Amino acid sequence: MPAVPYTCPLCEATCGLSVVVDEFDTVLEIRGDPDDVFSQGFICPKGVAVKGLHEDPDRLHTPMVRRDGRLVEASWGEAFAEIERRLPPILNAYGPDAVAVFSGIASTHALGPLLYTDALLAAIGTRNVFSAASLNQRPKQAASSLMFGNPFTVAVPDVDRTRFILMLGANPIVSNGSMLTAPDMRSRLRALRRRGGRIVVVDPRRSVSAEGADEHLRIRPGTDALLLLAMAHVLFKEGLVDLGRLDAFTDGVDEIERVAAEFTPERVAPITEIDPGTVRRVVQDLVAAGAGVVYGRMGTSTSRFATVTSWLVDVLNILTGNLDRPGGAMFPLPANAGLPNAVRPGERRPFPLGRWRSRVRGLPEICGELPTACLAEEIDTPGEGQVRALLTIAGNPARSVPNSGRLQDALESLELLVCVDTYLNETAALADVVLPVPSPLERPHYDLLLYNYACRNVANYSPPVLPLPLGMYHEWETLGRLAIIASGGRADDDVAYWDDGVAAAMAAREGVDLGELPYGRRGPERLLDVLLHAGPYGLSLADLEKSPHGLDLGPLEPRLPGALRTSDGRIALAPPALLAEVERVRESLSDDPPRAGDLVLVGRRHLRSNNSWMHNLSAMVAGARRCTLHVNGEDAARFGLRDGARARVTSRVGELIAVVEITDEVIPGVVSLPHGWGHDQPGARLRVAAERPGVNVNLLVDDAIVDSLTGTAVLNGVPVRLAPHFGAPSLDEGPLPDRRRVPDRRPPPGTPGTGTGADSFGPA
Ligand SMILES: Nc1nc2c(c(=O)[nH]1)N[C@H]1C(S)=C(S)[C@@H](COP(=O)(O)OP(=O)(O)OC[C@H]3O[C@@H](n4cnc5c(=O)[nH]c(N)nc54)[C@H](O)[C@@H]3O)O[C@H]1N2
Ligand SMILES: Nc1nc2c(c(=O)[nH]1)N[C@H]1C(S)=C(S)[C@@H](COP(=O)(O)OP(=O)(O)OC[C@H]3O[C@@H](n4cnc5c(=O)[nH]c(N)nc54)[C@H](O)[C@@H]3O)O[C@H]1N2
Ligand code: SF4
Ligand SMILES: [Mo]
């Protein structure tokens, strides 16, 4: 049987799959594609599970419409007629802002939503645009914008050439990398150690990545900004600052020196709980490595002071001369021209932040969106501009957004909720209309967004493995029909004509002549072709079609100062907006140190999980129970909790009952629950997931606590209280995990480059 190459669309690693299909279009097997230019055969269990996803009997094949209070199967005509009946009156009566849109993270892994959501938003005309980005990476993009002038000019670790990586709040062995597209991180990190490099992980949890690192600094959650300021202090104090060639186009070094002066390692230690001597040594190691890099992810960008922390990561990279040099933090150069939010080549301007503000709390717009942490209040607060209808695309806000209790009530109060999704998930269960999408194997793929973050320049286009089934629409067509309805047209108007308009507008923006593209392409393939033609390598979709295992465009190359889009074309090392934020960080120095028994909640991810989905595949949820509350033994004793028993966890906004797992993976004062669980929503159709529902951590996460500059939700570091819970046993969630420890093969601290390489990372 022929094996068809296809890029896995599930996470940021972009692995090449090899899909074996028979003549009846049955998927026989999915393996790693050994010829993929980037992943070279690597695949994780989720990639294999794309077969299960494709075949899942719970996956939606027909639209659903609510009739007499129940969602029932309907034809596409009926579903669009329902939207046509209900959406325009809301727009007409209350204006465009009454209709909000939430784009979930899966929309960044699919060409349809990636390329067509903007046209849909323009048709609606709403400012109430929300997405997973403000639960995730906005602080990094804000920091990049302020320093380099473009939210997509994000520096990524050159993992394959670096000799030292300081990783804060990231667990790439499990997440497979984030804002760092690098398939098979385990092998890449092993190779780093084999060539004598070192890995230092900063995390309050002993994550799998921390377990395998040379050194693990167990930081108090939410205090990374203080640690990084102390590191900057050490660089200045010990005369280690050396910007190298960056010096010629960087402003603000003196301001950083001034600001960092008071943040001595000794001063911050009581708050970060990291020994001052260790801070000094790590800084010296970073400098001594020659080519080293600081990298921060979820634990830094969804915590208190998230934008300051994300900025300080690059400040350290710049002060050590590691930005934009091989082995440091570099800027990828994707084959496609930028997404609409990206600043165009040649354009220079101050980064706009807060062009408008949310109605209720006044949180700032960023990249054309409002922070998702204010979605619930925009729906449930009466008054002019109140959100009355919501469209979700590839997301599950009922599980992924803070203060789920409030959001759930808000979703139920909407006049119209329309969900475009693979599944009848917990959000769609509340919808008035649900519109299905093709399975990943039935659509083309190209990682338009993720190549911005790739550790090597690659381009890989996958045509659909399987034809679109009868009775299914491409997702772009569905979004097109919604756009047509929102602009006053009829759902059965010609969507191809609409698509021609989208393509013409994009071609005009990119300076590409549509007439030069091969005749007959449409939909995302045509738009992608436009972006490739306009891209820096002058490629076309036809070129990519000739390379089904991908095109390797080489290692990352220095791109500065050319890639800078700031008004003066220079790096703004000390943007005033961030210096002002440092004041707030300074104030945190006088916070009372945590008392015994004070607890904060952080998250964690699991390899066989993908946020709130993939839990409906038995291969993904088999084995030990996963949605457990990690509690340190000291705290367990203090609160009278037993391993396997249940605890009541309470925060300002909600409470839940969770199964306790006592473990020294977390430090005292920190508890951890994964997100994306709580599959107990009546009306959802996730039958496998519902057997072991777990609990929804976002019932506890406080929507009032946000990063002040960007409004990004603080998902890590939420204050909670614990008490034993005695009540009826909960659903059987499977056996408790086997607590056997992974053997510690780390070399003693301070032994450079003695990693054994082969076994340094335990099982995920
Ligand atoms: N407490 C806490 N909350 C968190 C996080 C955390 O760490 N802690 N993490 C946050 C982060 S980083 C993120 S990104 C968000 C994720 O949260 P969301 O953005 O809500 O995304 P998912 O939960 O991944 O749900 C994705 C949905 O898309 C559907 N889907 C899959 N493929 C397609 C497709 O091609 N088209 C369409 N239309 N639908 C598709 C799936 O069936 C699924 O229902 O959660 C955030 N929430
Ligand atoms: N298997 C799997 N892979 C995934 C996903 C998934 O759900 N499952 N989700 C995908 C998505 S949407 C994303 S955004 C990425 C995220 O990818 P990563 O950021 O690599 O993964 P996380 O597991 O969120 O890692 C965050 C780490 O930060 C730590 N942390 C919490 N608070 C703090 C703090 O204050 N300081 C520091 N230094 N550390 C802290 C946590 O303990 C955790 O280990 O993963 C993607 N990949
Ligand atoms: S690591 Fe990510 S991209 Fe690679 S196979 Fe797994 S889910 Fe797919
Ligand atoms: Mo994410």
C-alpha cells in the first residue's frame, strides 16, 4: 500500500506522518515519515492517534441545530438557514460588537481558519475578537513588538547549534516545543549535551524536561521576572555584558543597567527562593558557553508580570550578544509572506497597543483582539455593546478560559452560539448551531504560523490524504458562508465568488498577480500560493508539491538589523511601557514572603493530551489517571490529605473536588492540575472522554488576575486553598500512577558537558 506523507497538525512540532491508506480510503496505519526533511521519522503517540481521530465515531459529520432545547442533526441548508434567521437581526439591532468571535488554538493548525478568519471578522465588523493567543503567547508577541517592531519577529532558540540553554516555564519534552517548532526535542536536547552543552530548567515542578536537565532551579511561581532582573544585574556587575554586533543598532543598555542595579541576587532570593550563588554561576555558565540562549514559555507568559518576563528573556539574550547569532536566539525566515497581523517588509511604525479597550474592564486591544479573560464579563454585563452572540472556531472556551463557572453561565445566556468544530465539545454542547469540519486527513496542510517559530527554515505542503467526503464542506467554505450571511447575503450565495474577492484582496496586498498563478486553484491553496510567491524565497505551491517530504531551506541565518520594524529601525532594549512595568515588579519585592500553608496552583501538560481534546480516543486516555492534583508531602500532611483520597480545592472564583496525588514533583506551597478536563458536560458527545471526565481546572483560575500590559490570563500561580473532602466516591478515574521514580542520571551540578546523552530524559 502506498504511504502518503502528511504533516501532523496537532501540535507545534510539525512532524511528517506517513499515512498508509488502502484503495477504499481506509487508513491502515500512521507512522513517522523517515524522509521528512525536518522530523526525519520522529512521531509522538498523538501523531499515531490521527487515525483514531479520523475514525472516531463521535466526530461530527453533519451540522446540528437546537430544536425544542435539544441539538439534533440537520442538513447544511437547515443549519445555515437557522444562522441566517438569527444572526443578521442581532447585527442590525445591536451593531457588530454584539457578535463576538473566539478562535481556538486548533485554528492555528488548519489553513481554512488561518487564512479565512480575517475576512470573516471583517464581514462581521466586530471589535469583540478573542482567541487562545491571550491565554498563551501574547506577552511574548507584545515584548517582541515593543523591542523589534513586529509581533511575529520572535526569537527562537537555535537548539541544534547552541551550547547552553536556560529554559524557564517550558516543558518541551512533553509539549514538543512551543514558540519553538523543533520536532523531536528529546533528540535535539540529547545532541546538545553530547556536544558538551548544558541545559538548565527553571520550573516550580520537576517536569520531565527538568528531570533530564543538568540543573533544575525550583522557582516560586510568578517570580521569574525577579530572577531575570537579578541575572541582568550580575551581567553588569561582573562586566560580562557584551552585545557584539548588536551594539551598533541597540538602544537602552544604560537604562537596563540602571533598572537592574537594585535587583541583586540576594535581594530577590527570598521571593524567588533561588540561591544567589546559583544565579551567579548560571549567568557565568551562560556567558562561558559562547553560544547560549535563554528561552521562556507558558510558565513565563501566563504568569504575573508575563510581558516583563518575556521581554527580560530577550534582554538577557541581547546583553550576552546571543540574539541573532548561531547557537543563540534567532529569527526564522519562513517561505511564506507574513500573516495580515505581521508588519510588512519595509514598514516601520511604533507598535499599536490598546487601539481600543474592552467595554467592561477596559483591557487593551492587542493584535486586533481583546483579552479572552474578559469574554465572560462582555457577555454577562448588560449595557450598550454587550455581546449577544458568539461564534467559536476550533476552540473550547467552556474548558479553556479562566473562571469557567461564570463563562458557562454567560454562554448559556447568549442569544446565539454557533460553534465550528470537529466534535460536539463542552462548548458546542451549549450551542444553537454546530458546524462540522473535515478530518485533518481530508484537508490540505501547511504550517503558515509555526514556520515563524521553527528552529530551521523549512516549508512543507501536504495535499489532503483523503478526498472530502460527500456532504462535508471545507472549513473555508463554511467560514465563507458565515461571512456572506454576516454581510447581509444569503447562505447559498456563491462562495467561490466570495473566495475570489478574498484572493484578489490578498494578492493586491502582497503585490502578486493572480493571473500568474496556475488556473483552477482556489480556497486556501490559492491564498497559500499567493503568500509563497510573495515570500522571501520566491517559491510557489507547485515547488512545494514537487517536494512532498518538505523543502529544507537551511539553518537559521542572522537577520538583524534588516528584520527590525521599529520606527527607527533599531532594537528598543528598554521600551518605556516595559520600564513602567518594572516598577510593579519592584513593588513585588515587598510582598510578604509566602507563609507555610499558602498555596498557588500551576498547570501541567501530558504527552497524550492536547489541551481539551484528544481525550476521546482510548489510546490517549488509557492507563493511569491523569487529572490528579499534585500536592507535596509536606502540604498533604499539613492539610490532612492522603494519596488517592479527594481534596476540595477552592479559589476566589470557584471550587472543585480533585483526586490527590502526593509527589515531590511539586515544591511545598505549589499544587498542580492539568487543564482541558471536566468532560462531564451534559449534551456533549465525547463518550470515551466522559468515562473518565476529570475536573475542569479553569473553575479555579481567576479571570480578574491578568498580565497588566496585555491582559493575558494568569493561568499559573493562582492562589488556592485545600481541604480534605469526604463524600461519595467520584467516578473511577483509573489507577493512580505508578510512583516509581525515573533514575536520576544527572551529573553533579557544575560538571560541564558530562551528560551521558543517551538516557538523560526520562519517559514523558
Ligand atoms: N488553566 C489553564 N487553561 C488553559 C491553559 C493552561 O495551561 N491552563 N492553556 C491555554 C492554552 S496555551 C491554549 S492554546 C488554550 C487551548 O484551548 P482552546 O483554544 O479552547 O483549544 P482546545 O481546547 O485545544 O480545543 C480545540 C478544539 O478545536 C477542535 N478542532 C480540532 N481541529 C479542528 C479544525 O481543523 N477545525 C475546527 N473548526 N475545529 C477543530 C477540537 O475538536 C477542539 O474542540 O487553552 C488555554 N487554557
Ligand atoms: N502533549 C501536549 N502537547 C502540547 C499541548 C498539550 O496540551 N499536550 N498543548 C500545546 C499548547 S496549546 C501549548 S501553548 C504548548 C505549551 O508548551 P510548554 O510551555 O512547553 O508547556 P507547559 O506544559 O505549559 O509548560 C509550562 C511549565 O511552566 C511551569 N510553570 C508554571 N508556573 C511557572 C512559573 O511561574 N515560572 C516558571 N519558570 N515555570 C512555571 C509548569 O510547571 C510547566 O512545567 O504545548 C503544546 N503542546
Ligand atoms: S509531536 Fe506534535 S506534530 Fe509531532 S506527531 Fe506528536 S502531535 Fe504530531
Ligand atoms: Mo497554547
